[in-house]
Amino acid sequence: MTVFSYTLKRLLRNKLNLFMILVLTPFFIGIIFSFGSFEKNSITVGLVDQDNTPLTEMLAQSLEETSPVFRLEEGEIRRALARSQADYILVIAPGFSQQLIAGEEPKLRSYSIQETNFASRVQIKVEGFLGAARSLAAAAEGDQTAFYQGLEEYQRGNFVLKSAAFQQQEKSIDASLAGMGMLAMLMMLLSSFTTINLIKDRVNRTFYRVMAAPVPLKNYMLQNILCFFLVLLIQIAVMFLGVHYVFGLYLGPSVLNLYLVMAVFALLCVAMGVALSALARTVQQAGTIASLVITPMSMLSGLYWPRSLMPEILQIIGKYLPPTWLIAAVEKVMLGKPLASASMELAILLGFTAVFFLLGTWRRADIAK
Amino acid sequence: MLVETKNLVKRYGDVLAVDNVNLQIAEGEIFGLLGPNGAGKTTIINMLIGLTKVDGGEIAIFGKKVNGNREDVSSHIGIVPQELAIYNDLTAAENLAFFGKLYGIKGKLLQERVTEALEFTGLSDKRKILPKKFSGGMKRRLNIACAIVHQPKLIIMDEPTVGIDPQSRNHILSSVQELHSQGSTIIYTSHYMEEVEELCTRVAIMDEGRIIAQGNKDELKELVSFEDRIVVEVSTVNFTLVDEIKRIGGVTDCFLAENILTIHMAKNSHIIGRVVDAITGAGTEVVTLSAEKPTLESVFLTLTGKKLRD
């Protein structure tokens, strides 16, 4: 691990690097979200209630506290979405209440016009309500009367059910999603550490000298990748601590899950840096390519603003860009869903990572050149 | 043989960078690769250390084929690249420790080797200094120290004196001789004829990817020693003297520039005494007399029709 330890030493010896990793990133993101505005936008909810029980009625009332709710039939869903009568439609199947009170895990179906961060507020509301209902159902042990009595008490606010995942205000979730987007963009920019270092080593011929030693190329690359990956992991941790404790940014119900998602993206950033170092001949070239790639990619992937605000064609293009899948994964874990629910998004990110690594190594066949 | 290449070939597109090169380098030699820029010297070096793919032929070092044994072979080779290959953000000692570790040296032995390499290159008092504060010559010396910290059996030096001051150059040349006296085998590439002539026991002269001559210095000079040449400084100028000398059997040419007579004569004609007699007989005196031998520069000029630094 000689290459790893000395590369880390060189990186951390540079005071500018340390400042960027430890201070600038959390400060930058924190300041933006301290002074930024994340007011709620109104979202219209369509409700297809095929169960029609007191429980579903209470759920509808709960939703009406924050959003206009109108009722419709299942056959009207497509038209309502197409005519923008509803931004988000929730379908409650027959027997939903009975299953929930019996302690089962009935599923809700939902539809929206497009992937949108705003929909997360409705999902939070629904999950918050159903989380409380599930807890009451478990306490009532299948007794419907006891269950509804408890639910009425809960709605009157006579007791609080611990449901840590959904206690946050919607404003905090939106701010946190945007915060993660900003962090992702900064991580992509900081992947230039990888690029700059690899190019510098190539230009100043130390790469040549290392390769003349009994060190396989894959070993050298792996140790560099590990080093820069570690730096990004430290940066995410510092940023999480900074924005949470200093600026009070909400990091979701499972900070560990969020950290793991960001860690996968960190690996992708390092891979991107490796690929860029193979494509660019000089540090200046790498800087130009990075600027031309990272900024549009951040815009199209919804790191600056929700993708739903962009024209459809740009949203389609965004699907082919890695940060889009990061934001999708972050949204899931921020909503308290298990990490496994974001496995498709994480697999796509890892796929992009593999492609970048391949791009970064295939052009190194003749090391001496 | 410590190093042996057979019909080595390297192509870059349509350009034949190395053309059927055969080298044999014995243990303990300082072997010079002499040739102008672009002759293919560095390409051969890169193929020897396994960093450039060989398009044809074979390389064996320490009796092992480089292809398939690169890491094993390279662990006993030290390379001094043409360009400086040092980390400017690591101190001199850290640079040496890093490269030493890459060759598997650890702990106390590593510290000893670092100290020895610094002493050898005269950088002991600079061990904690970053190379960016070094002069060009000091950087060159650190470049060499990084190559010898693991005490390799074979040291390859690719134009190690390019662009440095005469003092550092002399230091490097004496370092090469010192390493040789300690038993190292050295491959030394240069386009400076004087360096190769001074240092090397055997020399291969390269041009346009080919070895055009190979042997020890005397063998190479023998290739162009078809005549002897003497230069005589005379006390007074006498224009009839040139004709007198030309009439001596064995003299092929003679010309006078100011009071310097340059006389070309058939090889081993042993007529210097007759030349001196002719000069004194013409009423003038010999101030100085020197016999000129062919140089590697003249060998290269004769074999290729161009100068080394063209």
C-alpha cells in the first residue's frame, strides 16, 4: 500500500486541498441552505378510495391539511394526470384497512405525472399516517374498535407515536435533497483531485518511474482509487457533520443509508476522475473537459433544481446521466425506505462506475508513451 | 550475458523506431548507447524495462525473458529517466523512501539505503528539503539517487546529464564511474560523444533505429582508422614547405593554416621523422607536434555521413 499511503500524504499535505475538503464544502452547502428558500409548492392530490373505511377517510383528512385533495375513480386516473388535474394520485385498494388492522403490510399504489421531489411531501404525509396506524394496529392486536379509538386520540393529538422517519417537516426534506444534490456536484468537481494527481504523475514522469518498479499497473491504479475514494468518504462525513450540527440540515431517518448511497456515488466520482485522466493530456485540458461535462450533467440530472421543472426531452436525457440515479436513490432513503429499495439506482451507478474505470484504463497499454 | 536482445523491433505506425537490434551486455560493463536524438535509444530502454510493447524479437535480462517476468526482472533494475522523475511535494528522503518501498525494502534497511543514496549523490544535508527548492543539478542527482536506493544489479541511465551545469555533470559522471567500480552494470545512453568516450567500456552506435556499429572504443575507431594525421606548429611560415612534405612517400595530403601544418598520411607509414627533417631542412623549427586519433564523433560521421548533434 505504498502508493496509497504516499498519495494520501501528498494530498493532505497540501493546505488548499485540506481547506477544500474540511472547510469549504460544508461551509458552502450550509450557507446556501441557511439563506436559501425552500417554500412548499402546492400539490394537488387525487384519491381513488376503493376501501371506503373510517381509516381511509381519516387518511384523506390528514392529506387535506397540506394539499387540495379530490376524489376520482380508477378509470379517470390517466385523464386526470394528462390534464394536470392532479400532480399525485393515490389508490387505496379494497380490503386495505382490514389488512392493516390485521397486522399485514398492504400496499398503496400511486401515480404522478413525472418524477418530482414535491411528491415526496405527500409520500411523507401518507407514510407518517400509516406508520402511526400500523403501530396502533399492533397495539390493538386486531381489535377494530380499539384501533379506531386509538386513531381518533392520535388525530386529536392526545398522544405522540414515535415514528422518527416522518417527523421532519417537508421543507427540511426538500432542503436536504437539494443539499445532497449540491454535495454531489461538489464531489464531481473534487474528483478532479484524482484527475490532476494522475495527470501530474504522468507529466512529471513519476508514473513512468513507478511503472518501471515491480508494481503492476492495476495495483497502482487500485491504490490511487482507494486513496481518492477515502478522501471523498472523509469529505462526505465532514460535510454531514458540518451541515447537520452547524447548519441543522436534515439528513433523513437513516444517516448510514444516506452515507452509503453517497459513498457509491463517491466511487463513481473517482472512476470519472480516472477516465478523465486517461482522456486528457494536461491538467488544463482536464479542467476544460470537467467544466464542459460536470455543469451540464448537474443541470440535467436535477442537482441544481428538480428535473420536473425541465422540458420532457431534457428529463429523458437526464435518465442517461449518473447523478439522476443518485438523486433517485437519495430520495428513497430520505423517505425512510430501506436501502434495498434503491438497489436498482445503486446498480446503475455501479454500472456507470465500471464503464468509467474501463475508459480510464484501456488507453494505458503503452505506459512509456 | 546480463542483457541480450535478439532482432528487437518496434514500430509506431509506419515508422520503424527500432530495427532488428541485437545487443549483448556483459556483467560489470558500462555499455554506451550513442546516437542522435530520435535514434531509438529511449525506445530500446523502454522495451528493456517492459514499459513499451515489443513488436518483434526477444529480450533477456539476468537470463530471464522480460516478457512474462517483468516484475521479477525490474526488481533488480534501476532506471534514471531522461526527464526528472521525482515528487516535488515529497522531501528528498521521502522520495527515496517511496521508491525504495516500491522495491520491497522496509524498516531499518530502508533508512540505511536512503542515507547511503543521499550520501552517494551528495544530498545528505538536503534530506528534509522539498526538491522544488533544489537547483537543476541537485534535482538530477536526486533523480539518480531514486534509481539506486534499492542497489540494483543493472542501472539504466537515459541521457542523465541533459541540461545541467558542468559541475553537476562532472559529479554525475564520477558517480557513474563510482557505481561501476562498486560492481554495477550500467547502460548509459547519450548523444554527448565525449561522455560515452570517457565512461563506457563498450559502445553501440545507433542511427534511425539501427545499430550501425558495436564494440569497444578501439574496435570502433579501427573502423575509420585508414589513415593517420599529425598536426605540427612551426616557428615560421614557409610556403614551399607544403610541397616538400607532399613529396614524401606515404603523405596523402598536407595543408597550412597560419603556422599550423596538418598532414594526412597512410596508416602505419612511420614517416614522422622524415616530416620533421623536411621542416628543419626548410629553415624553420617544430614548436609542437601531435598525432590525432579518430574519435567516436568521427566514427559516427564516417558511418552515417552526419554529425551526432545534427
